[in-house]
Amino acid sequence: MASNDLEVYLTARTALITEERSIRRDFKELAKATEDELHADQIVRAIKLEEAKSIWAVDHPDTPNVFPGMAYLSARNLITKTKIFQIISKMPKGALLHSHLDAMVNASVMLKYALEEPALHIQVAAPLTKASLFSTLPAFRGLRPSEYSDAPSLTSSSYIPGTWVHIKRARDSFSTDLGGPEGFDAWVIGALTINPREAYETHNTVAKIWKKFQSTFDVVEGFTNFFPLKKKYIKDFLLSSIEDGISFVETRFTFFSEYLIDANGEDSVSHAEIFRTFGEIVQEVKDEMARQRRSDAFIGARIIYTTLRFVTCDELDWYLEDCIKLKQEFPDLVAGFDLVGSENDLKPIIYYIEPLLRFRSRVEELGLDLPFIFHAGETYGDGSEADNNLYDAILLGTKRIGHGFSLVKHPKLIEMCKEKGIALEVCPISNEILRLTSSVCTHPLASLINQGVPVALCSDDPSVFGNMGLSFDFFQVLMGSDINGLLTLRMLARQSLEHSTLADEEKAKAIVSWEKQWANFVKSITDGRIFEV
Amino acid sequence: MASNDLEVYLTARTALITEERSIRRDFKELAKATEDELHADQIVRAIKLEEAKSIWAVDHPDTPNVFPGMAYLSARNLITKTKIFQIISKMPKGALLHSHLDAMVNASVMLKYALEEPALHIQVAAPLTKASLFSTLPAFRGLRPSEYSDAPSLTSSSYIPGTWVHIKRARDSFSTDLGGPEGFDAWVIGALTINPREAYETHNTVAKIWKKFQSTFDVVEGFTNFFPLKKKYIKDFLLSSIEDGISFVETRFTFFSEYLIDANGEDSVSHAEIFRTFGEIVQEVKDEMARQRRSDAFIGARIIYTTLRFVTCDELDWYLEDCIKLKQEFPDLVAGFDLVGSENDLKPIIYYIEPLLRFRSRVEELGLDLPFIFHAGETYGDGSEADNNLYDAILLGTKRIGHGFSLVKHPKLIEMCKEKGIALEVCPISNEILRLTSSVCTHPLASLINQGVPVALCSDDPSVFGNMGLSFDFFQVLMGSDINGLLTLRMLARQSLEHSTLADEEKAKAIVSWEKQWANFVKSITDGRIFEV
């Protein structure tokens, strides 16, 4: 070969890789990174490499078949022992843009609060035995004082199925054969969460794990429809998010009944009251942060109004109108509108096209800033109804896309998302547990990032999956790619604020606050403060 | 809303979907499809839909967790009972462009032939017991007559580890405690194949399953390095491929030693003799097809010269020069050059850049049609060395890409593949068993097809995976997408011929032959002949 062939080749190679990498949205971050950031990035990359070998390449007593980015539920215990997780848990993460308000509090905390409620009762549809325990779901409800009962233990032979028992009494009297009070806790928490055996063995298909997933909501509703508990959960959610470095929240609230249940067991809490109370709690938390001189740590929270993908078109008209009224009353609290529930099984967006088009016209007429923020493409389908939801979400002008797991199969829609600045709310752990991918390594996220699609990382339903906050999701994304580094995480966090529904001025302020926290975080890596307990 | 809003919306929706679908390479096939083809496509879609419900949505006694496109090793028995498989197994499939010659014959057939060889002996490194059996690998070798031994049974207490025993004698004297002769067969076949438990449970990581995968080659080498067996395997491979509807083959032959072993146990069979014999067998098979008046069914076969990704640069120089000499001697039998072995563990292409650039210059000087046909991106890595092989494969002018599993993460390289007409040799079942994806549904193939990347479906190593022929791979691809139909399969089959190394005139003839077979196949679906036994 000619003597300069090698040189020519290597130059062309570098140019090609650079050209492709420049499509990524963290390419610019890299170019303008501070020396501290580059140094911190090097530190993180070195630890990541070291832990890939020392932790993620050897079998552990309870965890065989490990690798970096492996299935979350099996990896969780190991993750929490890593230095990378220690770093990420301190990272300022910007906004959490995709979550479901019924599933934001640690399951055992939810249960703990529930046990304190005098009105909260439990029933089961069949007698509880060792054999039936884990296939029988508890049902909870806040009762009117007149309905309080002195029914015997759920595990007593004289328990009549369907009878309400006070939750605390049910726990205290839970048969020792079934584990006593701790057995009660394990049973309830098992019904609120997905365990690794369920996800990776017994229910290892999308259809089966969705049934289990749906059942956790059937159970939790008994807690979250009871307004006194709901309020505590909202506050806990906001405070624990802040501790994980989340400074802004847009969370989905599923409206399905006209009223929630009040402390007296009455169906009396209107949607307006929910928003008013939500606003009050947000303010309380802000005040608390101000008292702690941590105002930068929390900008606020909003609700994405959602209803379910199985309502009729007439019913949807009612919810859409309700959403408009609430937006008019609480302009700073209503972020947008969405439909939720399994896309693979329930109605596609196109089924609701007439009410949705009417809504869009109404919103325009009224001059409201009330966008659709649709779930779409939460499927591995190719050309299925769930996959086709992506066309409708984008044509209807969705502000962001919830999941968009199947977007990677749509070259034209990817182009449109980039042009229109439609961000994807990507939930890597949720998608993995719900069996759309076997690990983050095979998740389409890497492809989307490399194509320059704007992305915000999200947790979806952490009470069910056990991925509280955003640290676990950021962890998986960092470990699942050799390209991703600290500046990728920076981009993802910053994008979450950029693609929020905050108005321009608020957004600018939020980003300034976040940049301050980010600089401090970077400094704590380079000076080693982050590893001090 | 304005009265025509809905109409405007639906028109825009159809236009958008059509615009995106037109990027697919089967879009043109659809436009020019015959009435028969459209009718056959409808028939196939209806059966697919029916079987998705009747077979792939219910649990079967031995197969829980089923779904369309599910993991191959668990699904295999059900697949063979479907009407869709019955149809696909009769389909003319064009060319098989990615396969490894050591792994192309059903494992029990390989063993059957081996048992007939007087020179073929077996040894084990440790005494065989119930406990050690499935962790002890057999080693085979054709011996010189002077080396033949009358050593006792492998399972006898007096067997000295490392002693050669004739294979037939070893089988006949296999202890009844270990299952007798059938136990011997199960043990050998277990060492040549991957079973579902290994793939989906015990070795459920890429690194672990690759070790098992590699061990099957360590075992099979004892058969395939013995030239008398090799010849039988080549003929069996070609004949069974033809029965599966494959009319042309470019298969990878791994050259690592200078000679194969002849019938007398001597290292005497040169690379040139291998090619000469390969050419003779191809001619025999052609003659046989001509006698059967089925000349259209078999166009021929070629070898892609490969060596292993762990040789030194100096050694590679020798293999590359050897490849050039063979191309000069057997221009119609040498298709190209490649490197094989785990990309995740062995040397990347860039490590060999100097010898590879020298080779390219030499080939150009000599005016040879001897392209690289590189394995690249057989990984779920993102920015790893294995992933980066894609840059080098393409910059070095690869004719096709073996696997290219990670290409989906490379927007710029996808563009280049489309512009330059670089086809991907996609092996969906191989990728799934080797744990790059949990099922064909989550394989990047759908994304690549939707982006218009040229693809040829391939089987890779069917003796190890049990996906003999191409029917199983086509089956999975059809079931794993709602867009894919009969005309998608048509496109994939036709592309395999278009992207072969056949010269223009031969290629045109091959395509004409294939079109004839295709028309007959389509007709057999519409008139129901295909379902007659």
C-alpha cells in the first residue's frame, strides 16, 4: 500500500465517527464543557470501567448472570452498593416528566400511612389460606363511620368473604400461620409491587406482566382514592423526589370517578378540590425548602390530566371539558391532557379522534396553553394499533411522547420529533420490567440518543417497580452504553427542564437554578466530597 | 370543530403513513404485485392472525409464556405445527449469504455420519460419570491406522483420560448407567447444540452463552477437520438447503490450520484441495438437480474465506495472501474475505488495519473481484469496539455486513449502507439465542426494514441453534411484525440474490429462475395446493 494509506484511512475514520457523534445532542455539551466537567467525566468513566469488571462481570451468591445494565429487579441490590450509584444519587436531575401519581411512594411507606387511618378498611373475596394468599388480592376503602365493622380477622375461619375489616385490626390479627403482622405486610406489598420472579419467570410476556401490573393499580386505588392518604402520598412523593435531586414534576393523575373519598368515607372530593389541595401541598413544600435555604431544589409541580383508554367517546368529551375548566381555574397546575392504560389492549388514539379534534379547536378558541402529552408507542409492535398511536400523537400536536418505545421503527416520525422538538419521556426500567426489552442494553434509547431525538428520562411507576426517584434510571442508562458519560446525563437532565410545560421565563429561572446545582455536583466529584458520607 | 376537520385529519394521516412506508424496500413490490400475490398475501395474513390467537396467545402444556415471535428454542415444536410454517417451508428463499460451514448439518446427522468412519476416534479429559457427563466435552479426531487403539469404554473405570477410543466402540460400550448408546448420542448432541435451558436460564448473558457456543465449535472441529466427513457434510448441507428452497449459498469457511486431516489420519488436505473438492461437490449437486429436472432449484455455492479474530497481524498477512492465491485459482468459488469469532472479546477490525489495507491494494492491483464481507456490530454495545467495527467494515468497502446488529444505533452508517447498497446479513434466531435480543419482536430488524436498509435473512449456525434451512428465520420475521407480509418475504428473498457476489449475468439468470419458482409458490397458496401433503 502507498505509505500514506494508513494516515488517510485513520483521518477518514475519525472524521466519520465525529460526523456521526455530532448528531447527538450531548455533542455540543462536550464542546463547551468546563475543565471540571471533563475531569469529573473522566473520574466517572474510570469508576464505571472498574465496576464493570469488579461487580458486573462476576457471579454473586444471590445474583448469577450479571452484566452492566442487566435486568433491574435482579440487579437492584448490587446497584445500591456501587460508587456509580453513590454519585448518581447526588446528581441534580432536573424535571421528572413521566410518572403516575398513584405509584410514586414506596409501597411500605404507603402501607405505613394507610395503617394510621381510622376509616381505612380491607376485604378479600375468598378466605385467606397459605395456598390462596398470594393469588388473593386485598381491596381497601375508606368507610363512613356507620360502616365500620368489628368483623373478625381476614384469616379466621369465620371471616365472611367481602366483609370489611379495619386495616390495622386485619394486620394485628393476621394468622401466625400466614406470618402474622409481617406476613400481612409482605402480602400487601407483594400485591402493590412486581417481584423479579414474576417479571422474569412466571409472567415473562408483555401480556402477562401487564395483567400483574394492572392488578397493582386495582389494589393501590383503595389507598389513593381515599383523599386523606392521597394528600400524604403527594407530599411524600414531592419530598422524596427532591431528596433524589428532582426539582420539578409533571405527574399524571388518572381521573375516572367524579369524586375521591373524604375522611368520612363520603364521595365528596371534587376534581377542583384535588387541584386546589395539590397546589397547597406544592406551596407547603416550597415554603419548607425556603426555610431550609434550598429554594433551588424545588421549582414546583403540575398535573397532566389523564383518563383511561377505555372510556366511550361521549365520556371522553366530558373529561376533556372537565380538563379545560380546571385549566381555566388552575392555569399553573394543569400541564396537559393524556390517555392511559395498556396501548396493546385498549382503544387506540384514532378511536377518539373526533372528541380530540373538538378539544383541540376549543383549546385554540379559548387561547389556552393546554397541550396533549400522549402516551404512544409503548409497545414492541411494528404496525400494530399501539405502534400507530405515534402517528396520531404527533399529528395531534403532542408536546412530548410518553414512552415512544416503538419510535425507533419510524424514520419519518423521528425526523418530525427532531424538527418539532417533541421530546420522548423514556422510562427504561419500566419498559424492561414490562418486558418490552430484556435489559437497558437492548432498549432503543441508545439509538434515539445517537439520532439526536430529545429525551427526558423518567421512572413511570416507581412504587410498583422499586425505582424510586430517577437515580436508578440514570444509572442504567449510564451503564448501558460506552458512549454515555457524565455529559450525557447532563444533557438528559437539562432536556427534562427544557421540554417541561414551564413558561419561558420560569423555565429560564429553573435552568439557572439547576446549572448552579450541577456545577456544585461536578465540583463534589472532582474534589471527592461526593464520597464522604 | 370545523366540519371538514376530521376529513383533513384523516387525509393527512394516510399521507404520513404512506410517506413513511414508502421508505421500505417492499413498498415497490406492493405497487407492482400481481393479483395472485395480493390474494396470497391476504390468505397468509388471515392465517397469521388466526394462529396468533389460537396458538400464540394460549399456554401449552410444555410451553408457557407464548407469544408470536417468542424465543425460538422454546417455540420450535409449536412452530412446526403451524400452517404459516407449512407455507414458509415451501417458499423459494433465494440465497443463504451468512452461514458457517462447520455448523450447517443437523447434529444427529453429523453424528450418524461420524459413526461410519473407521478412523474417527473420541477421547475425554476426565472419567465420565453421571455427575461429570454434561460438563465433560468429547474430543474427536481422525487417526492414522497405527494410532487405532483397543482402549476400553469411555465409561469404564479402567479408562485412562486422554486415550482415543473408536467412536462406534465408544457408543456401543457406553455404560447403561449413563443411558447406553442413546445416552452417548444425547451427550454428544448436547455438546454440539444449545438447549433452551442453557440459552434462557443457566447461561442467560451474552458472555456466558458465547462460551457454550464456542464450545460447540471446539467439539464439532473433530468432525469437520476430518476431510472424509467434511465432504459428506458439504453435500448434505447443499441438498438439505435446496429442499428448504435455498438456491444459492455463500458460506464461511474458517481457515486456521494449513491442512485438514485425510482418511488416513494425515494432515494432508491443502486449502486448494478443499476448494477443488468443494467445486466438485457443487457440480455433483447441480448434476443431480439437472437429472431431477430441477436445475432452477440450485444455482451454486461459494466460500467466504475467513480466519479468526485472534491471529497476529503477521499471520493475517499469510491468510490474506492465501486467500488471493485461491481466488486466482478458483475465481468462481471464492466469494470474499472475513474475520470471525466473538467481536465482544477478540480483536477489532482496526487492530488489523495495516494488513487489511495492504490486501485491498493488492486486490486492486491484481484486478480481482475479492471483497471484504465483514462480520461487524454483532453486539448490543453502543460505542464498544465490537460496535465500532461497523465504521471499519464500511470504510474498508465491505460488500455486505455480517449481522450489523448494532447498525440501528448509527444514523450516518445507515445512510451509507443505503447509498452504497451494503446489505445486512441478518440472523434473527442466532441473535436471539446468543442473547442480543429476547425475541424477534425486539430485534432491530423491523427498524432497519422500515428505514429501507437492504437485508438478507440468514441462519448463521443452524446445527447449533436447530434452525435448519431458512424457514424458521423467515417464520420469526413474519410473525414479529404486523407490517410484514408475503411481499416482505418476497423482498427479503430477492434481495439475497441481488446482494450475492454473483456476476451480473449469472445474477440476472438466478433471479429469473427464482421468479419462476416464486410465481409457482404464490399460485400454490391461492389454489390451496400448498396444504396438500
